[in-house]
Amino acid sequence: MSKSRVHFEEADELSETRRLLTSVLSPSNPDHNDYGTAANNDDDDDDDDDEDNTASMAGPNSSSSSAVSPNEPKPDFQENEKVGGAKVKKGQHLHSPDEMIEITMEDCEGELGFSFSSLKKWTIISIIFLVQVSMNFNTSLYSNGAGGIAKDFNISDQAARCGAMIFLITYAFGCEFWAPWSEEIGRRPILQASLLLVNLWQLPVALAPNFGSILVGRALGGFSTAGGSVTLGMIADMWDSDHQQYAVAFVVFSSVGGSILGPVVGGFVEHFLVWQWTIWIQLIFGGAVQVAHFFLVPETRSTIMMDRIAKRRRKEQPGLNLYGPNEITPLKQRLDFKEIISIYIRPFKMFLTEPIVLTLSLLSGFSDALIFMFIQSFALVYKNWGFNDIEIGLAFIAIGVGYFLAWLLFIPAIKRNVRERKEKPDDETAQYESRLWFLLWTAPCLPIGLIGFAWTSGGPPIHWMGSMVFAAVVGIANYSIYMATIDYMICAYGPYSASATGGNGWSRDFLAGVLTIPATPFFQNIGGDKHLQDASTILFCISFVLVIAVYVIYWKGPVLRARSPFAQQLNAARKQSVAPGRRLSVMPGYGVPSGTGSRNASMAGGGILNNRKMSVV
């Protein structure tokens, strides 16, 4: 979009109004003036609506209009009344009353999440780190109470594990449910609602009179969990695609780290306390995180912030017809039944119709499912060395070490990637596929770690430390696959990254949940005397195929992007933006009723839709 300023007519009657408007809106589009109407009068004959709108604002001396509509309301301002520091003459209006000017990101760029200070951004992300840890902590800590649940309710250990399975499966659908609503309603209310519901559903589990109550509470708790799709979406709110990677790496570390924190803490709980404390601790942690989020994390979703900015400007500038994207289309119109269904299916639609989302989600999902099964073997493996409950729990620290090492290793890789993107700004492979480059080196850690763990897990005379080294290698691979795929998807889908990464989260959680029940029998019954080694070797063979897929995705990335229509639309619109690399706030076509104007207009950057004008830059 060109940044040349459109000149106003030098009419004395408009001189004071012009200074007022230019203090509110920042004009820079040669095709539109500050009112959002066509600047080139040669084209007005082709559009009667544009002509009428221009006439209603130009004033009595304008060459395009010499008369004011007889139905025009009385002036909003008295003679020489000051508005926003400028005098407005009697009989003049800031805008015609029937016109609604829609604020754009460029009008208020300095007030959006992108412009938060580094301290504020990292304070927010640090709280989100804890939110994500608590969510994944809930998925894993329950397993340490399964033995006590089985004993209290006279059921088998396998039946008790159903509580873990149902939480993960409903968690997968919960991620898909909450993600698009965070894009429509805002991140903050969605996360607060999610945290509150998750905490409330802990109560029927901890106080359950029977096992059925536990299953119901766990199912509702899982579905109420917003998951990483919303927390990762907040990164897209505050960092543009060129600067997001350090924040992505940090939040990804919280996601994978929370999963292994559960068994580390759970080992002590299982050893010293009754099983109900696995639930009470989840509630205490979740409650503390919700309080911290409530007081320290503001709204970051751009469209919601734009609504608030427009309201504030109207209050400061009486008579200014400037509105946010969600104000122009009434809530009732946006949230009718058809719209609700459209919003809810957005992540599933992207999962099925966007090859990027489908391919990367399946890669990440199958990888996580393999690692989840691998983790289920820990209790069986380390009993070969006589580990008790606490020591088995502490064995998971080895995977945490792998996660931490991978996080540190990604820092120089990110620096290299940033340098490459700067050197090749017009090379799409450098902008997108280069984010997967480090994964080419770390993905082989998955089969290496699994095969190494397989043949060091048989017990003495092999020292237990050998298996833990290979567990750390598996951790490096798991973190790397999650980090690289998420980084790529956030870059490609920007404002809709919550919906896009929802598919990734769905694959990981759903497949892990499905494998919860067969995991333990798999390691107990596969093969002969060396059933643990044989089972892990099978996982190694599957992982080898997944690693090959990583290289195919890297080399065929441009083809996948070309076949992903929504990603292509976003990329084309981003190229037209006045701020290269800056994400759009919204994009039409996904969960937006056609013709409603709000989100359909806000990415366009100019023009008139159904008499709703958009401020331009």
C-alpha cells in the first residue's frame, strides 16, 4: 500500500476540520482520502454510493457536491467549539451520521500488542508459561493416583487409567473448541473461562463417590482446557513473524515440560499421600495460575483491542464515527447459529483443507504418540533396577534435561534463521521452510534415542544411567518437532494461528489419549523374554518413517504452501500491508458471515462496504 498522502481541497470552511481529522487518522493510501472515500473523482461516476458518500462530507464549496442533503441532522457542534484541541465550525460534521468508519491496525499500531514493551511482553509470556505448564500438568499427574483409585473403587489398574485417557481425548477436542473463540471474543476471557472451568471440574473428581463421577469430571475438565492453541495464538498477537521464534521456543518448552513435571511430583504424592492429592494439587496449582493470569495478563487479541481503542477515541472526540471490527457487526448478527457452527468448525476445516496444517499436525501427533508410549514404559523399565515410586518419578527428569538442551540449542539456530531471512527477504523458502532447517539435524534423535533406550532398558548388568541418556535424546527430538512445526504454522497463519495450531494440539492429544490404555499391555506382552526391548524396537521402526517425512516436508514445503489456499491468501494480503512482516488482524472466509462487514473489511485496508467506511493509512 503506497504511503503517499492524499491532499485535501483547500477550502477555508474545512481547514479546522482537516487538522482535527489528521490528528485522529493517519492517511497514506493514494486511492482513498481520510474519510475512506475515493480520492480520484474520475472513478466516481462508476459508483453512485461513493459519489453520494463523498458529497455528504465534502462541504458546501466542494466541487463534487454543492448541496447538503435536506435530511442531514442538526450540527453536532456549536460555533468554535473545541474538539480534541481543534475548533469545529457550526454546521460541520466530522462524518455523516449514517457512515461507520472502521479503524484499521495501522491507525492504532502503537497501541496494539505488537507495540508492548519487551518487559510487558515477557511478563505476559511468563504467566502464559505457567498457564501452559498447569494445563499439561493436569494431563499427567492423574496417572500417579491410578493405583489408589483402582484400590478404592475395586477396579483394575487398566480401568483406572481410563481417567487419563478420557481427559486427553476430550482435551484434544477442547483445544479445537476454544481456539477459534479466542480469535472472536478475545484471549483473556477465553483463558479465564477455561481455567475456571478446569478448576471447578477438579472438585467432583477429588470428592467422587464412585468411579463414574471421576470419569465425568475428567471428561469435562479435559474439554474445558483451552490448551496450547490459545496460548500460542497470543504470540501472534505480540510478535510479528520475523521476531516470534524466541517466544515460541519458550512457550513450547512450557508445554512439553508440564507433561513431565506431573510424574516427577506424582512420585512423591503416590509415595506419601492418598490418591485424592493428585487432584487437590492440580486444583491448587490451577487456582494460583488463574489468579496470576487475571491480574497480570491483559487482552492481546488485536481486533478486541481495536474495539476498545475506537470506543476511547469516540469518547475523546465526540461525533467521531470510528468503530472497531467487532462493533460494526452486532454481536447478535455475528453469533447466530450459523456463525457459531462456522467458528467452531474453523480448526477442523483448516485441518482437512490446508495441507500445511494436516501434514505438520500428523507429523507432530504421531511423534508425540510414540513418545507417550515410550514414557509409559518407565515404571516397568526402572523396576528392573528396584526403583521405588519416588525414584521412578525422578527418572522423568532425564527427558526434561533433553527438553532443556533442545531449547538452548534452538537459540543459535534461531539467530541463524533470522540472519537468513534478512539476507533473503524475497525468498519464500527462506521465510518459511528455513524454520524447519534445525529439525533436519535433531529429528534423527528420535529413532536414535528409542533404539538406544530399547537395548539399555533390560536392567542389570547395564547401568540405569545409560537408558536415561537415551531418554534425554528422545526429549531433544520431541521438543524439536513440536517447536519447528508450531513456529512454521504460526508464521504461515498469523491471526488464525490458534485455529491452525489447534489441529496440531488435537493430533498430539487425541493420539496420546487413544494409546493410553494399550500402552502398558504393549510393553508387557510384545515379544518373548525381552518384551521391553522388543516393544521399544517397534517404536524405533515407526519413528524412522516419521523422520523421513520431516525431510520430505522440508523439500516439498513450497508445494504444500501453494496447495494451502488460506495460507496463500494471508501471505498475499501480508505482502500488501504497509508494515512488512506484520500480521493482519483478521482475514475473511473462516467463520465470518459474508457481507457482515466486520472482519471482511478489516484486512482490506480501504474502500467502502455497505456504507461502512474504513479508515485508511
